[in-house]
Amino acid sequence: MKRCFYLSLLFIGLGFSQPSQAQVSVNINIGSQPLWGPVGYDYVRYYYMPEIDVYYDVTSRKYTYYQGNKWVTKSKLPGRYKHFDVYRTYKVVLNDPSPWRYHNNHRRHYGHYAHNHTQVILRDGDRGRHGRHEERYNKKSHGKHKESKHHGRRNWDD
């Protein structure tokens, strides 16, 4: 009787048990980020550009900006920004699903970056902080002395 009771408990327990499951989700969109995006981010959903008050969706490659009295999303910037250089402007990385809902906060917190042109972008990221300047000093010929007997020093014995 005890044996039957324990077996029935075992079968009931097996019926209610579920196999353990583990989910690992890693979001990386390095390859889809534009070359004018800032260096140092594995995943980016939106860039906020305080200089022109515009959001860029990295996934859909569209801009969202305020026009008239509503937010519009387009694949190109409006004509008023035709001379705007996305490579030079500062970009704030945002991973909210609809960042324009918090636009007033973004404007208040990031507005002082509007004319900051010091951000390193992906296109230039492999050059380091000083751009092409560092390339001069990484050449193999740098640091070699002239092939001379004295290497630029005076020999007092001659």
C-alpha cells in the first residue's frame, strides 16, 4: 500500500514538473549602426541629435522629428537641414522604444551638447583620439637613427 502511494505521488510530481529552461538574449547591432554613429556601443536603438532636435532610429534607418504639431518619421531629414552634417554633430544613445515621448527631458539633459563636435564616430574610431596624427608615429621607419657611425653624437676621440 505504501509502495502504491509513493508511486502515485511520483507520477503526479512528474506530471506537474516542467523542464528547466534558460533564455539568453543578446542584442548587438554593431554592423547596422551608421558610420557617423559614436564609438563604444554594442547596441543602439536611437540617436538623439540635440543640435537639430531629431531622433534617428538605427533599426529602421529613419529620422523622427517634430513638424507642425506632431512627430513625423521619414527616411530623410527635411529640407531645412540640408546643410546639416551628421558626422560632426553630437549623438546621444537612447534605447527607449519611443524616446520622443520623453523629449522635454532629453532636451533639458542633452541640450548643452548641441554644438559639441568632439565625439569620435565609428568611421574614425580606429584612429584613436587624435585621428590621423597617431598614424605618423606608428610607421616602422619612425625612431630609426641615421645609419652613421656616431648616431648624431660627437665622438671626442676622433
